[in-house]
Amino acid sequence: MTISAQKAAQQGRRTSLARGRSRTAYLLLTPFILVFLAMLVVPLVYSGYLSMFKRTLVGGETFVGLQNIISVFTDQRFLEGVGRMTVFFVVQVPIMLGLALFIALALDSGRVRAARASRLAVFIPYAVPGVVATLMWGYLYGPDFSPIAQAFKAVGLTPPDLLSSNLILASMMNIVTWEFVGYNMIIMFAALRTIPLESLEAAQIDGAGQIRTALSIKIPAIRQAIMLTLIFSVIGTFQLFNEPSLLSKIAPNVIGTSYTPNLYAYSLAFVNQDPNYAAAVAFVLGALIMTVSYVVQLRGRRKVSA
Amino acid sequence: MSFFSTETARKSKSLSDVRRRKRTSKLTTVLVWACAAYFLLPLLWLAISSTKSNSDLFSTFGFAFGNEFALFDNIASVFTFQDGVFLRWVGNTVLYAGTSALIATALATAAGYAFAKYDFGGKAAIFAVVLGSIMIPLTALALPTYLMFSGMGLTNTPWAVILPSVVSPFGVFLMRVYATDSVPDQVIEAARIDGSSELSIFFRFGVPLMAPGMVTVFLFALVATWNNYFLPLIMLSDSALYPLTVGLAQWQSMSAAGGGSQALFSTVITGSFISIVPLIVVFLYLQKFWQSGLAAGSVKE
Amino acid sequence: MSTRTNKPIRAIAALTAVGALTLAACSSDPDTENSSPEPVTSPAVDDAAIAEAMSTPTTIDFWTWVPDIQNEVDLFEAEYPDITVNVQNVGQGGEHYTKVRTALEAGDGGPDVMQMEYQYVSSFVLTNSLLNLKEYGADGVQDQFVPWVWSQVSDDAHVWAIPQDSGPVGTLYREDIFAEAGLDGSPETWAEFASAAQQVKEETGSYITNFASNEPGAFLSLLWQAGASPFSFDGSETLGISLNNDRSKEVVAYWQDLVQNDLVGVDPDFTDTWYQGLANGTYASWQTAAWGPLFLQGTAADTSGLWRAAPLPQWDASAPSAGNWGGSSTAVLANTDAPIAASEFAKWLNTNAESTEMFANEQFLFPTRTEILESPEFTSDELEFYGGQRVNEVFAEISATVDSDFQWLPIADYVFGSFNETIGAAIAERGDLLAGLDEWQADVVEYATAQGFTVVES
């Protein structure tokens, strides 16, 4: 049967069919939408609701409206945490994504020996749980006997205290970079693989070298993939928890209970026993992350269209 | 918007590989392998350290073997400490990650297919909401979810970890792109003319054609739950329900707590090493699937 | 691709709209956060009720981190075959209490009986979460315990827990390093300790000790020893907080000198660096609790025979005193379904001769029962690691000098957490400890006030 015949046959039954088909579509969608509402939307709303109460150890619970949310915006500890994460984002994310992009481009250029093995080597940390990665790096950062310290001592230098207040943020950036370069690299690499050979060949005929091809053809072509990794990085950075939480056990004076906003929300809920204010912090943090992601997207677009 | 079929992508890849292989560059190779070393060395350290006793751990060079080869002692202590709870943690991790990844994949496949292959009222709006929700910070949601669950008596059950992990908006997005690409409209039309119901078309033609995409979504959902720490940390109180991440962190903190505790470093290190092996194996084993799945999804937004 | 560019923007707009709508619709959500159970007003139980309860099949959930406590539980179950005790380890330190509170909040899934460190008792009293064991015959066992320990778990009208082990603080020191520095044994006064610190540093390069920057428990034990009682709690709403009282300022000023002159280490304790420091002689002594000797023996095995135990240096050598660090008790939760069986279990576990001997001599928990503390089997134990010294005897004598008046605040988590960020941070940076002490005071007072307590600073 030809396609036009199909279309004709279809035409007659369109209305009843369309109804049946959208019923099927809804049927297929419903399970996802249900858990989506239950696990994403309801908790979001619930945290907003909880944040409208204040509970103290003495005196119990009272309704305070938006007061908690408002005080989050002037909460020194919260703002310091956000500030720290902003520094983290500005410094670490470009390094991580730059490294990922470089490796992806290098592998895609076909100029690397044992490319497949090196690709897997770079990707493997992604399969390592953040908890394990942090425990491991925690040992590697030890000021006395870790391989890093041993290497410094071997050449007669004083090893830096990677867990001191000056360096802890950088140490954390290193852990996150180690964990996620591979993941971002794979997304970019996969995108590079779908660039049609013809456009690359055209560039080659024009006499463009590898670097120029990368800059003028490949990077623009995978702009969307890069944007995706950037958005994931915004989300990942601002809700950082595992790394500071576990490192605080070996650097307890450097990483306080409000080192990151998420750590703050956690200790508010479980140490200070103030789930209402914790909900307010979580709510504001969520809104903040969405705003930053949105701004990042907007700027990314503007850059492209300019 | 231009879609490249996965077919083209794969073909151009193999063509270019053949051509490209001829001219490797020393500089690029060295740079990339230097990066690879950065990613591998810590893991090498972990592997070597898991063969050391507690005292060798702190007295011998990090990348050399210790005075005694204690790997088997360490493995034994990992699996026997606290009545062998580690094995339970492995089981729990497999259960939580496997179950939620399966459900997440099923939900994302059905929803992605619906978005790709049907027109229905509110489609654009619903998809926009789902896509936008990728930006919701899940960790920040874990706290309200916990408070909600504790009101419902769901905390300290496997469901408390599984339920929040089955929502994967990114999975839906990926499956929509993948379904658009890999399930030709002609196949669906032909099946309709043969009198197949819509649902049976989905199961008989849609699902098999979307399989590589499903593997991708499954793997990434699996990793997300396998590696999750925050959610099980706040949801679970019974150590018999812990997944590996929370259990290992607890062992580590036992070494760092006051009275009545013990130094467990070699046990923690060996346990950590054991815990990362399964995922690495799964990734290596299934790499063909997830890489092609990602290739289809990553460019098209 | 460019046609799609504004999609995520719309997505966010749509999402926010959904959020706002449901937010408005949801304001009638019933309050599920109602927590603290009613105060218990059980009648006093008689022997018949106990006999009946102990022969009725019952399961008790017991949350504890004590290694091998199953051994004592087995003894109990052998004696009371109808009672099953389900032992669970949910974590150690703050995590343990967080989990219990979480369960209390959720209304179920919590334990009947829990391991309880002394400094946490009042925080559970505040929320009416503990069973008053006085109504279940706990008075009857009071005589068996060291008075200062008993005062940690009780007041005139209540007994909140049964003591299990304690941690009177003394000194463990490296005899060889001290000898190399020209010292004859551990200094008897803090003044001597300060000059000894100088000697040790000059002669051996070691620090005389490590003044841990993350250990409020150890720090407070030093205040406790000095009689600088910083806390009081009236059982309901009034807290006395004076972390920076004159006496504690003297103690802090003393350590300030040692810290500033680089005569003591300032590493966080129980970290790998610190373990290493104990094992390789970086620290020549450790001011630690009675559970410390065995712990050290397990982690610095290579230095066996080199260590000795002694009391803490004294402020006033004619009136020796000590503080306590650590140790714990057994408490029963008020919402238990089996108050009699749970109370009996808590009492039995910590008073039964066989059980308490096993704690003391096999698990090396430092005893709180006078009988064990004085028993020859316990005191005459000679430890090779300490050159054959009778270490238990040393600590049993220290235990007799611990002051009974020390109280805790019902916000122990916060007090302990705040330490790290205030005075602890000052210690770590070898900065101004007195300023750090003031910060700690101010931070705790601020929190307590915000939580609705009436705070008395003095």
C-alpha cells in the first residue's frame, strides 16, 4: 500500500481514531505524570507549606506566613554558603567542562592512540559513588602520609595542608572535577559523533586544521550538548552535599554546618531540629537554582545569536 | 530542527575511524593520557591500599605494596564485620538501584513514546513542564519529601528510597528524542492498518526499537540511585536497610567517633573498593548500548 | 534547532505557575508534625506485674552502637526466654540520636530502648521522650552505682536512664619520650605540665599532647575538672549558659599559651592524621577517658610497652579532681509498648553481675557499678601495653574524684556542633581562644533564645 492510500484510508476514520489515540497517549503518560506529581511537585509545594510555620523546642508551632522565607534571604549563613558555591561554580565548572570538551574533541579527532581505552579511563570515575570518591580523596589529602604529601616530602618540600581553610574549597573542586569530567565528556563526545562527516570533510577541503575545525564547526554543532552539561553543573554545584558532609569529618573546623546551603538545610532539620526553617531554606535554594539555570540558558542563547 | 538518524551517525563514525586512525598525534595522545592518569591513579591507590593492613596503610608509600599482603584479611573483615552486614548493603543497593532504574525506564519509555508519536491536548505544555523540571534540584527536594514521608510512615522502608528515584525527567526527554528517531512512523501506520491496537504497537514494535535508548536511561538511573547518599541517609534509620554508600560512610564515621569505637580504615578502604567494582563492570559490559543511546539524545534539545 | 530556543523558558514559566497554583490549593493540609508523646504517668509497678510482663512473649527493639553487646543480650534472653531483644546499630555519635528523633517524629519505627550518652539525656527529657524509670523500680538499683554517674541520669523525682559505662579522664603518656625530656612521670599540676611541654618540645621535638580542635566532649571535661560548671537546666524552660565564666576563661587562657607557643598539637582527633600522631610519637600524651587505654592499645600497637597511665595534672594538687568524657547509659523511650519489660531489661543489663562483668572485662567498657570498680579481678588487670601497669586501678581512683554537679543543656547537638565553628576553629588556627570562647557562648545563647528558652547568663 502506498503512503497516499494510507492517508486516504486514515482520513475517514480520523475523528474516532484521534480520540482513541490521545486516550492511548494519556494512558502511556499517566504513570509518569503521577509519580512526577507525587515526587516532584507535591514535595515542592509541601516545603512551601511547611516553611510557613515556626516551631521552637519550647513553645511549639505557630503560623508565620512568609517570614521564614524572607529571613532566608538575610540569613548570613545561607548567604555565605551561596557565596561559596558561586565561587565554586565560577572556578570549577569552567575547568571541568573545559577539560571534558578538550578530551572529547581530542578523542573525536582520532589523533589519540588507544582512544577507546583512554575514553573509558576518563569515564570510570562516574561509576564511583561520590561517597567513595570523597573518602578516597580524603585519605589522599592527609597532610602527613598520603601519597601527595609523600611526593612533596620526597623532593624536600613542605606538603600543603589540603584540608586547611585556604585550600579546602579547591580540594573539593578537585574531587567534583575528578568525578564528573568523564560524564560530561561522554555527553559531548556522543554529540560530536553525530556531526555529519560531510561538513567535516568540507572543512578539511578548505584546509582548516584540527583546531580551527573544532572551533568553527564542532563546538558550535554541539552547543546544545554543552548547554546541557552546563545546566547539570549548575544543579550539581548549588546542591553540593556529599563532599562537604564527608570531608567535614576530617576537617571539622574548616567545614561548618552551613558550609553549603544544602548542608545547612540538613543540619537545620536534623541537628537544630527545625524542619520548618529547613524547608524554607530548601525552597529558596530550589528557586535559586532554577533561576540560575534559567539565566545561564538565556545568556548562552544570547551569545550564540550575537 | 534537524535530526540525524542514528544510522548515519554510526556510519560516519566507522568511516571516519578508518580514515582517522592513520594519523595519531603524539602531543594529543600524551595530553589525553595525562588526563587519564589523573582519573586512574586514585583508583590505583585504592586498589593497592585495599591490600594493606591498618598500620601499613599509614607507614608505607601509597603506591607500593605494604609489608604484608592483607587483601584477603581485609575482604574477610569487610564481609564479616557486624555480622556480615556489608553483604546486606550490597543486596540493598542492588535492590534499590535495580528496582528504581527499571521503573524509571519503563515510565520514561512510555512517556517518551507518547510525546514522540502522538498528538494530544496539552502536549506542548506538559512536555515543557517536564523539561523544565530537569532544573529542580532533587537533593533540595529530598528534605520535604522526607518530612512528607515521615508523616505517612514511609520512612525507614525501601520505598522511601525507591519512590523518589523513579522520576527521571531527563529520561523522558532522552526517550522522546530516541523514539522520534528509532521508531519510524511507517511501521506504526502499517501496524495500525493490520488492525493492531495502539498499546500492542507500542509493546511489539516501539519497545524493541527503543531498546538501546532504554539501556541508556536504565544505566543512568541505575548510577543515580546506586551512588545516592543524601536520600537514603535521611530516609533510613535501620542499618540493615542501608545501601553501600550510607553504610560505608557510617563505618568511616565509626573510626572518627569517641568512646567504644575502633579504627576501621583498612576495612573502609577495602569495602569502598569492592563497592565500585560492580558498576564499572556493568558500564564496560554495556558500553555499546549506552554510548549509542547517548549519541542519539545528546545533540537534540 | 533555533526554533526551539524559547522552550525551556516557557517550561519554567509553566512550572512556576503549577507550583503557585498547587501551593494555594494545599493550605488546608492537616498538620502531621505532632510529635512529643504525653508525659508518662504510669502507676508504680509491683512484683506481680513484673513477673507477668516478663513471662509474656514480647519483643524489644534496642538501638545501640556498642560492639558485641549481643553477648549480654543473649544472657538476658537466656534468663527471660519470653522476651526477645532485637539489637540494631543505626550509627554512632550524632547520627544515632538523629535517627531516634526521626523515628519519634514519624511516630513509629523507633526503638523501645536506646543507648544514651549522658550529655544527650536532657534533650530527650525536654521532648518528654523518656520513660521515668523511677516509676519502674529504678530507685532500687541506685545504691549500686557511683554517685556522680547516677547524678548524670537522674534528679529528685526522675531516673531517666541506667548507667552503663563512664569515662573519667586521666592521662596516658609515653614514658620513653617523657624520660628523654628529663621528666620523671606525668606532671602532677597544670603548672608543671606547662613547663614539661616546653621541655618535651625542646628535647624531643614532640608535642606534649594534642589539644583537639573538634572535641567539645574532651574540652568540657577539662572545664568539668576545673569546676567551671557552664550549664544548668531546670527541666523545662530555663537554661543557664556560662561557657565563658571566669573559671573557664582561666582554663582557656592556660591552653592559649600552649597553643600559641606551638607546644601542643591542634589536630582534629580520631582522624587518620591523629591516629598517626599517636602511633609515631608526635604527641607524647593523651588526656583521655577511661575507655582510652584499650582504644589506644588497638590503634598504636607498635608502641606497646611504652605507655603509662596517670591522673590528670591538677589545678590544686591537694584536692584532686577529674571530669568525665563519654560513657553512656540505657534509656527507655516513653512511647514503648512494653514499659515494664523494657525497664527491666535496662536495669538487668547494667546491674546483673555476669552482664556487667562481661562489659568490664571483655568489652572493656569502664564500669559504673561500685562493686565491679572495686573487684580485684578488674583492678588487678595488668596491661602489657602499659608496661604491666594496673591501668584500671588508676582510672578507678580517678573516678572517685569526679565532681557530681556537672549538668548538660538539652541542646547538646547544637552546643557540640557550634564548638567546631567557634573556639574549635580558633584552636585549629592557633588564634584567639578567648575570643572563640566568647563566640561559642554567644552562638549557643542565640540559638537557645531563638528556640524559646529563657536563658540566664552568669
